[in-house]
Amino acid sequence: MSASPDHKEAVRLSRAYRRMPVGIIILGSLLLSGVASTASTTWSFGPIHLIP
């Protein structure tokens, strides 16, 4: 008894759907770490060379 073409297509789509969030999570974490690094660097300089 073999799977119908509709079932094979559904399995293929579900696998593709599961892979997308992993890439989004990796991209989002890279973006967040870049923003956190920039904020940390900016904060570490402190209030120097302020224009009055």
C-alpha cells in the first residue's frame, strides 16, 4: 500500500515548513546579538565628548 501523491506533497510541505523557522531563529539571534553588541559598546563608552 503506497502513499497517495497528495500525502507525499503534504509531507514535503510540512518538512519545508519546519525548516523555515530554524533559519528565522538563527537570523533573528544574529540580529539581536549585533544590536546587543552595539548597545553594549555604546554604553561602555559612557557620556564622553558630549556637546553642550
